[in-house]
Amino acid sequence: TLYNIVQHKEDYVGTVLQSVPLNIQFRRSLVGERWTSWMHLVRRSIDVQLSDQPDLLHWELVRNGVFTVKSFYMDLINSSPIPRSIHIWKFKVSLRIKKIMWFVHKQVILTKDNLIKRR
């Protein structure tokens, strides 16, 4: 939502984060939920160290850092129940993750809460 109201969408994250104060302008004022989102983003990005190296994706649930459906499924089983009101198809994740989330949402995968119901 913040990206949708930022003034200069073509600016690089590194350029914005290197300036003090942050060189960013929004088309609307940051009040209420927008302000909360902005403060959350600033807190999360304050310790980020940027470099000129290419970006790397690292899946935290496995040692080798490569996404697998099994690791995601095991994390789902070992976590708390997933809210049923999520908008799965709007998430900006790979189609594989969207599919498994859809199955979890439809309760066709034996997640922890589903296993308990079925004993």
C-alpha cells in the first residue's frame, strides 16, 4: 500500500535508505494504518546492509536455502492454524506456494488442525 502512494516509484531502495532523513515523498499523508506500515517498514529496514552484489534468495526453512514444498508443508504442520480469510492469490509468491496455500485453505491437506479433527 505504501508503494502505491509513493511519489517516485522509480527510485532505488538503496538511494532512499542512504539519505538522512530518508529521501521519500508520498502522494497522501501517512496517518493511521499508513503511518503504522511506514514505521514498521523503517524499523525493519534500519539494519539492512546493502551492497553491489547480486541479490540471492535464501529459503530459511532448509539448510541449503532452496525452497521445497516439503519444507513449507512441514512448517505448516508445526505452526499454528492458518486463518481462513486470507487472500491467497494476491500474495506475491511463487505459484507453488499459492497452490499449497489454496489446498490448506480448502482443508484438503492434513495440517495439524485437520489431523486433530480426523483423529
